Amino acid sequence: MQKLFRVFLNSATYPFKNFAFVQENNAYYELVLLSLLQTENTIMYSIGGDKARIEKIDSFKNFPYAQKYLKPCIYNKGNCNTCGKCVRTMVALYALGELDKYSKVFDIDYFYKNIDWYIGYTIAHSRNEHYKESLNMMKKKNMLISKEAYRIGKVLSAAQKICDKNKNFIKSKMNI
Ligand SMILES: [Zn+2]
């Protein structure tokens, strides 16, 4: 890699002000990890840590290519529209009033047909600041959050709590 890249720019997952050594999530201390990965030929920078994720997404307005090439998805081909990264990006764009411009990279019809699920998923994950930012933006703008979305959020949240509570039990029953 060091023969290919002189400088590597990594978009900060969380604002630098939230720096912490969190055992379950190394993104909180990626500043340290990146510096450890540097070599004499390749310098690594974490950028955008002065902004919240929704502010970074809002700045896409200045880069029209994002509407053609944005790919937050964790999977290889295109955007799946349903993984956590796709959901939080689509909901953030929706909260910003920008989603409709991204029909080349996201299935916008699918989003609107399932909007209660998208918002419900966001509510269920709103302890994570990436989802919370979008939810707060929607509330600030008095955007409609249906009763169904709140209900879906409650159900998904309860299901996640049950999974978390029984994680070790389930693991102990797997013969992998
Ligand atoms: Zn995806």
C-alpha cells in the first residue's frame, strides 16, 4: 500500500470531541489507530472529526457527484438500501430534505413505501448518535413521524434487548 498511496484520508466515524477508548467500538479511538498504521511513505489522516455525520452528509450538496456515486453500503455491489449504513444515510438525507436527489444510488420508491420501517429502525437505534442526529433533525423540522414508526421502533428495540440478553446462551448452543 505504501507504494501506491502517499496520503490516506479516512473520514472520522465520530466527532473528535467524543474520543474515548471504548472496548466494543474502536472507531472512537481511530485517531490513535491510524497513527499506528502510518509508515515512512504513507501518512494517514482522520478528517471531518470537527463535524457531526449529518453535517458531513449535508455538505454533499456542494458535490453533485455524490448523487451519482455515493456508496455507504457495507456490501460490494451498489447500495442494498437495508443495511445499517444505507438506512442511516438514507434517513439522514430524508431528514435534510435531500433524499429525492439520490435516485441513482438509492431505491427511493422502496424507501417511501417502507418509510415507517426506516423511521422505526432509526428510533430503535437512536442511542447511536448517527441515528439520533437524523431523528433530532426530523423533530426540529416538525417532520411527520407516524405512530406506526414509533411502534416499529419499540418492537425492534425490544427484540434487540432480548437478543443482547441472551447472546451468550445462543452462542453456547451453536456448534461452530
Ligand atoms: Zn447497504
